[in-house]
Amino acid sequence: MAGDNVLESEEDNILYDLLINTEWPPETDTQLRGSKEHSSSVIAKALTGPFRFILHYLWYSPSSSSLPPGLVQLVSKQINWQLVLASNGKLLAVVQDQCVEIRSARDDFGCLIGKCQVPKDPNPHWRRVEWSHDCTLLAYTDSTGTVRVFDLMGSELFLIPPAASFPGDFSYAAAGLIFLEYTASAQWSAELLVITYGGQLKSYLVSVGTNQSFQ
């Protein structure tokens, strides 16, 4: 019995070699640093003292949100980048600071086939990405609840603004995005469900092609 236990423990201790097939460096900042620093310095000079403190508090304080503080803290501790694989296993969405990269499995996700430009989000932990059922559309939502829908080339097809939103309130941020196949009418390509942290469920019919729109 003792010999069997030693043999089992030796079999459990297995070392595996992990091979690196592809490395994705972080995106580079393409903004003009001179103008960015100049505008930032002007704003910093204008907002000084108590006004700057109040603005910082309203923008970053979890207490200004209508959500429970525990939930806000939990989401804020999550990683701010995402890897979302399409249902067919052939496409991968890589969420970065100011873009969403679309990569293909044809070359082990090494090269880009599309790049979706998105605004920099000061609260990146609240972002969500979802593929459509046929893997031809990609939905992206930020901390304000704004939803953007892209095609595989990275072109923004349309933007769905939130009902209302103000800095620090994450109740309009999407807790989940769900694409459903829509067959009731040929006019619409899919149905997009948006579930917010505030408990709202909204349904949008989306159309692509010559008539890009939503309802």
C-alpha cells in the first residue's frame, strides 16, 4: 500500500513545457503628446484647489453610483483586458485601451484582420464584448453604457447611446451582452440584448448591409 501511494504521488507531479506561439505587445499611443500635455496643463491650471478635488471625487468615487459599494469594488478589482473567443472558435477579440483587435485562428491569432477604434475608458473594468451568433458582428460597450457594433474589418456600423449616464454611476454599464438570431423579418440581421447592472433589459433589432440601423 505504501509503495502504491508513493507511485501515485510521483504520477501527480508532472511538469509541462508551455510553448509561446504568439506575443501581442500593448498598443502604442498614437495621440500627439505635445498637444495632449498642453491641454492637460491648461485644464490642471483651471481646476485647482477644492474644485479639482470635487471633480476628482465625482468622477472616481464609487459612492456616487446607485449600485452597492461592494459590487463596484468587486468589478473594479477585475482585470481590465479581455479575450473573447467567437462561438466557431475561429475569431478572437482582444480588448485593449483604445481598440478592440480582431484576430483569426488561421495563423494562430498572430495577425490582425480588423481593428475597432474605441474611446479610452477611465473605468475599463466595466467594458464588455460579445460576438453575434453567426460571428459576423462584434458588440462593445463601455462603462457609460454606450454600445458600439462593428463588422469583422473593424468598421463601426452604428452606436447605441445609453438612456442616461453621469460620471461615477455604473448602473447603466452592461453586465451582459447577448446576440440572438432573428428570423421574424428579413429586414433585421440579429437581436441584441443589453442587460445593465441597474437591472434593465433592453432589446435592439440590428440591421447590417446597405441599411445599417437599429431599433
